[in-house]
Amino acid sequence: MSRADDLSEDPTLSARRTLLKGALAAGALVTVPGVAHAATAPTAAPAAPVGATCAADRFVNPLVRNRADPHIHRHTDGRYYFTATAPEYDRIILRRSRTIRGIATADESVIWRKHETGVMGAHIWAPEIHHIDGKWYVYFASAPAEAIWDIRIWVLENSNRDPFKGTWVERGQLKTAWETFSLDATTFTHRGSRYLAWAQHEPGMDNNTAVWLSKMADPVTLTGPQIRLTTPEFDWERIGFRVNEGPSFIKRNGRIFMSYSASATDFNYCMGLLTIDARADLMDPANWTKSPTPVFTSNDTTKQYGPGHNCFTVAEDGRTDVLVYHARQYKEIVGDPLNDPNRHTRVQKLGWNADGTPDFGVPVADTQQTGTQVGSPMESGS
């Protein structure tokens, strides 16, 4: 089990506060075990050495240009492993660095390419890298080359200690209850159980996707039931498309928080939040509460639009929580937003309110730079 996938709580943040108020749209469903894609939960990283400084206030944004749906995994080796959607939707890339800022200039390797025909032949979206039981796994979405909207969740596995080496084996489709549009899988552990969270269309529902949760028998198999955590119900979740997707998890202050993204992928794209007491049963939908308002939205002042599909990680000091997401630098898009390549990876410090809930703030403005260099070879060294 990877420490970075475990929803362990920072011991300095132990006070319990009131839960967010809001409505919850949830339902339960029994599913047949299969291969699945679970929820992401970057959490407290290994403690930093004495004297280590936090680079959270020195971030340069955008961190990585033309990389959407970013995922940063801080491994037990102290390095940050980065993957994201390439705008060509044709490959899975990987970078690593000893610092978050160093990801900007780290070498990028292609660890897998789409098939020319058949399954995994189109729309290679939202990869996430996780280290589970001594092996590396990448969860991603893709479709057959001949049916590009039949998007499902797929899994790669690498048993080498170094994910840049060894062989990435295709473990197949992660099976959920239905053969419907599904994507954005992430995985985490809590109290000794592994979970998968993902977005999927439920037959008969008046939406594009809802967010689901299930326990896992192993890194590629769900072990039902699966429950619906949130479906698009508020106006801000139903602009352009009725979407809840991109779940990510963080545990602090006696609670687990799940962020997710909503609406179309233009400037209306935004983030919502669910909350549960960390002692409660995660598989009981009634235990989750949903914020009735978005928690992270486009901002005309900072000129950042469509922020979303986030994950969480921890700064080099091992204490400062960091929000990782993508956004565009302009509001108006010509044509289909999915054909616009300029969703850039961005990072900023995640704050915390007095009541123990996360303070996302606003998407920060671009960093003013005198040159084009946004990192250094020393920072990005592997």
C-alpha cells in the first residue's frame, strides 16, 4: 500500500468541526465485481528534514502548459510523479521531480501510446498514477478507435520499482455495474480498505455523469456495492452538460472531503465539494453532505477560466496542502472546448477555514516572469 494513497490525517490538524450544510443526491446499487477505477487521495507526505523550507509560496504558474486533468503523486521516495491529459489524446506521459516546481522542467517520458485500432484507440484521458502493494498502476479513460465516445476505464500495471523502467502491462477494463460512459477513476485507502471513485452515466438518469464509490478487492477489481455520491442537481452543475466528474479526496480535521468538477469544460467548469465524518461508513450515501454552492470557479480578476479536475498533494515541507488543477487563460473559445489545447496545469496553496473546511480561494493569476525559464535542472532532477 502506498502512503500517498492512504487517507491518513495530519496529526497537527485533528480538531473536528461542523459538517458543511447542503443537499445530497445519493443512491445505492449492487454491482458485479470487475476491473474498476477509484478515487484519488493525496495526503500527508513523509515529514520534511529539519530546516527544510516550503516552496508553496514560490510556485510558478502555469506549472505545465497544455496538460489538463493533472495528477501529482508524492511517493515514499520523496519525489513527485506527474501525469496528465495530453491535448492530442493519444498517449500517457510521466514526469518526476524532487520539487513541485521542478515538474515544470522535468523530462517527460511517454510510457504508453494508444492502439491504432480496437479498444484503447481514442480519447486517452485523465491518467492517474498510484503505487499499490509494491506495484505501479495507471488508471485512465479511453474508447475504441472505431467508437470514440464509448469511453471506459482501463488499467496499466508496472512491477518495476522505477515506473520509468520495466514494462507497462495492460490489465484491461475496470468493470463497473454498466457498460456506459465512464472515466476519471481515482483510488485511496481508509481504515484498511481500498476504494475506487469515478464518474459514470447511470442508465435512465437525466445526466451525463455522476460520481460513484466502491470498495476494491484488488487494484483492478471492484467488490460492490457501488454507491452514487453526487449527481448534477444544482444549476451550476448543469451548464452545457449535466456533469459531475473528476473526484479527488483529502482527509483533514476529522473529516474526508471530496472535490469534484461540474458543467461543460469551458469557462463554466467549476468545482463542488462533499464532506463526511472520517469515522462514518463511507459506503452509506446518507453520511455524505454536499455543498449547495461551488467552491472554486472562474475569475475575471486573475484571468483564469474553467478551473477544475483537481487533485491534492503536499508541499516539500510535508505539511502544506497544495491544490493541483487545470485552467485556461482566456474565457472565449472557438469551437468545441475539447479541441482547445490550452488547459494548463496550475498549483497553489490550499487554505483551511476556521471551521476546519478547505478554503480553495480563487485560481491564482499567472506568475509574472522576466524570462522563459520556470524551473531549474537542479530542481527537476530525478
